[in-house]
Amino acid sequence: MRRPVVKARRSERVFRTVLERKIWERRQTFEEFAEFAEVFAREHREPGSVGVRHLQRLAAGRKPSGEPLSPVRPSTARLLERIFGVRIDVLLGSAREPIEAPEIVGGGSPARADGELVDALTWLDRRAGWVSGTGRRKVGTLAGDLGVGGLLDRNARRSRVGPAQVASALADYYGPFKAGYGMYRARCGGQAVVTSVVTRVEWLDMACALMADRDSVRFVAGEFVPEAALGHVGADAAVDRLAESVALGVRIANLPLYRLLGVEIGDALSGTVGQVPFMEYALTMDLLEGELLDAVAAGRSALPLRDLYLPSAESVLDLPKRVCAGGVLALCAIARPGDPFRGGPDYALLVQERSGSVLNASGRLAVIPKAFHQPMSDVRADARVGATLLRELEEELFGRSDVDLTIGDGRAAVPMHPGRASEPMKWLIAEPGRMRVECTGFGLNLVSGNYEFAGLVVIEDEEFWRRFGGQVEANWEASGLRLYSSLDGELVEELVGQEAWSNEGLFALLQGLRRLREIGGGRMELPAVEVEVGG
């Protein structure tokens, strides 16, 4: 229950440190903040902690004896920096001193984080047509005013907006698409499901094995040139996103993304992609989802950012004339032997709860692996959809942090060379038939404008579970990992109907379940998934 807000004149209270002032601004006692910090550390996988007594000493700026504070443990400093988006020396400094523009604080080295913030602010000044330094002042001022509690409350409100509400709002906004295109809808057992993925019937029955002869997305060289300046609507929204990322400790690493220029779906998967800087996507098209969820939650219809970046059904389909970044995500099914408690042989189906530290689908359910389609070291070879899926298996489930593009230094010439593979991956690729990797569907995500390659990863050999089942663990991008049995149709049907699904995650789940029913044999007791493409 929230405590009542007591308004006071600035002169009525003198704060000893910036930390003390910021805790007071959150309307929290030291005990309440210490509890919040414990939860924040657990959810963001920070090893630091801060007890009530320690917090009181830090907020005072001195020991009870009057002596200066001892150096703060690095893990505690990093935790407080992530919560407030302000350096520890500033937090422990006098509250009377002005606070400089905050820095992005998160995983990786401080120098890298500083460089990413500089890149973002430089991009903002250039794209908004501002004098150099304007973006830093605007972001710094807003970040200093933002409260983490308020942002987390807002994210909680967004998470309560379900797929059906989103689909209804977008159907009202865009109206009908041209013949052959429509929203992906499905029925899974007794659950009727609607998504905001625009697709075609022929994009849904692919079962395309992601092998060299059938996975031929091709890279086309050429620099991305934006058509126009942001304008005040776009610039203000970019400032908000950067200030939010500073306050919540979410990094925006300016790595290249693939940008879809054209696609052909048939017996094989083919298309063309260019490149676009991540900043160009994160501070423009990726803002559409938050705007939409806030509008639906508040009962508003105005969507000024969507009017700017993706205003019509025609613009959704006109890929070369817009930023169409994309994702590759797959349902992962691992064969398991029979168990006296669980029952006969089945597949373990993996579902992740997305962490609050990620930029995309934060706090939502999704299949795993899930990734942006982006290059590592070889921009042509990495354009294959299967290359991204295998990389994400290594990173998100098999523990290879060196292929995490947001924290790694990218020094390996061939990051996915078999000699660098994890032990689970080495075992999977040692013999043919141990793992099946397929593309099951394709669509355009109306929420963000992204393209989505839905996939299915099936580990066919039960021996994998005996050897490596205990090593399968989600990375920092997930706050939790759920396991479902392919023999438990009741729970899987209930899972499909949950409101917390990301749009693209639900699309990939349903397409994966459809395909798994075709190939799973006696390991399957799942409800049928019937799909249609409608308005």
C-alpha cells in the first residue's frame, strides 16, 4: 500500500547526500528502499546488496563517529548506480551540488558504457538538428527527475495490456491490408488467439530446414541514409528513451542490425538485407511499442510516433523505404526419457520470462532463443537465419557469454567456430540427426514494424538431456525459465492463453507447436493449432 504523499517546501528539509534526497523523493523509508534494492538486485542479477544500517551510513555521507566513509564495495556501488543511473561518487556527494548528466551504468566496462552514451547523444543531436551538447542537457535533466519506482510501475501497467487489446487497437489504426495479407489468428484447443503479426498463408507452412541450400538470406552492401530529421515529436521521444535507459541501467549498444529489404518465402528461405545502426532503430521504430501500450492502458487513441514512422498499411509493407529491423526466435523442444513422476518420453518445451534489463519485450513471455537478426564478425555469412539461431542457443541456453554482442569485445575472428563451441553444442553437432533447426513461419510485427522469423529447434536424442539437461540455463536476458511437457496438453493450452505473451513470442510458440505435432510422434499430446489469416 502506498504511503500518502506529504508536500513540503524545499526549505523544510536539508539532505546530507544526493542518495538521501533520492530515497526521500521515492517516498520510501530506508527499510523500504533496502527491500526494493534486494528485489532489484535479484531481478537484474546484480551480486551487490545494501542493508538498512549500511544504507543509513551511506545516506549520511559519514560514519557515526564523523569520520569519512570507507570505500564502498564495487558490487554495492554498481547496484546503487544501476538503480539511480548516477555515479556512486555523485550519490554520496552533497545534495547541494548540482547533478551532472547521468551516465549509463550497466554490464561491461565503464569506458564502454560511457562511449555508448556519447554515441547515443551524438546521434540525437545530429538527427534532431540540435547544437552539440543539447541532447546531453535534455537527457541529463530528465534522467535526474525520473524515479525508478515510477518507471517500474509504468512497465507493470504495460505488461497488463494483452495481445487481444493490442491487436484490436492496431486493427482500428491500420484497417484492412491489401489482398493476401492479414493478421495471424489461431485456435489452440479451446483458446482463440489473435496476434498483431501480419502474414500470408504461404508464409505459415514452411517447415524449412535451415541448411545452406535452403537458408539463403543475402546481404547487400550500402550505407543507410535516413530520409529526414526527427522533428520535435521524434526527438522528444528519443530523449525520453535515453533518460529511461539511464535511470533503469538498460544499455543501448550501437551495434549493427540487419535491415530487411525484400523477402521470398517458398520451399527455401531467401531475401535481401542491408544494415542499420542499432541506435537508429532503438530511438525511432522501437519506441512504437511503448507508445501503443501506454495509449491502450490509458484509453487513448492518439499515436503521434506511429503517425511519424509507420502511418499506414502501405508503409508496413514498403520495406525498402523504412527501418525494418528484425528478430529470429524459436520454440526449443528437448527430448527426454520417461520419468516415473512425469510419465513417458516427451519433449521439454522452454519458455522465458523476459528480464527488465532488455530493450525488447521487457517483462513479457517469449520463446527461447530470441534475438535480433544481426552480424557478428562476417556480415555476409551471418545473414543466414540459422546462424543467428545457433548463436543464440549458445548464448541464451548454453552459457557462452563471449557471443553476447552487448557485453563481449568481439575479438574472435570466428566466434562460432566448432573449436569454440560449448560442450552441449559440440555434442549436438558431432553427429547428424541429433538436432533439427527449422523456420516455421514469417511475418511483419505491427507493434514495432519488425520482421519476425519464427523457428523450431528440436533436440531429438534423449541422451542430450541425460548429459546436459542440468546445464541448460537462461542468461541475463531472462528473469525466469519455465518448462512444459509436450504430454501436458492442458497446461500448454493454458500457457497459450496467458496475457503476458509478447506478440512475436506467441506467433513463434503457435507455429512451433503446429510443426511439433506433425513430427513429434508418441511424445506429443498437445491440442491442435488451427490458423487463419484475417483482417
